[in-house]
Amino acid sequence: MTRLLAIKQRSWRQGLIVLGAELAMLEAWVHIPSKQWHAIESTWPGPTTWLLPARDNVSALLRGQHNTVAVRVSPHPVVQALCRSAGHALISTSANIHGKPIARNSYQLTHHFYSVVDMIVPGKPGPFNGPSMIRDGRTGKIIRA
């Protein structure tokens, strides 16, 4: 996580996202409030990120200065394949240096990250142009639309 934060030039205080191929992959990281279970499950796989209460063993480098972890079940076939191949959820963030535009193609990824990452996985970005919606998993409130 420290390497990812350094590459992105991002403060640990903001936290990162955990992506899974299915809900079960996220249960090691978070508690899923029973009153929000159906609302959460109905948005996945999809572009909604939920802030859910962190389990006690979750590093502050992942959750930032929060008591929650940002989690999402991704519909993207490459993300799903990576998670399934690894056998667990993966730590993620957008493909950009903090505060800069997100890389949306292989040229931009290579230009910004080639010398600082071990590998760039081939594939196209998903169909969603903006950042994911973020919702509070305890209340259902939309934090970012």
C-alpha cells in the first residue's frame, strides 16, 4: 500500500478502495450492516462504492483516517479475472497521480506509470466515464454522485 500511495502521490489519510469479483471477497475487510444488505447487494456488480465499517485488523493505510473501508464489486471483466485469479479482493485506486486527470487509455497509462509500476494489465477501461458513486453503508446516504 505504501508503494501505491507513493506512486499516486496520495496521502494515506484518504484511504483506498478494495475491489472484489463478488461480495464474499469483501467480507474479510468490512462488516456489512444488515439493514443495508439489500441496498448494497442490488448495486453490485456495478459502479457504486460503499463505505462500510472496517474490521478491526484493517490497516490505517487502507482505511485512511476513517473507520470505514471503501469497497466495490466490479463488473469489469479484467478486474473480475484478476480477483478470481488471486483468490481474493484487490486494493485499488483510480489510474492517475493524485489531483491529475485519470488515464483513460493505454498510451496515457504508459506515459504516466511505465517507469514506476511492475506491469500494466492490458484491457480497455470500463464504460463508466466518471468516478463511481459513493454511498455510506450505514445510512445509505449518497456521499458522491
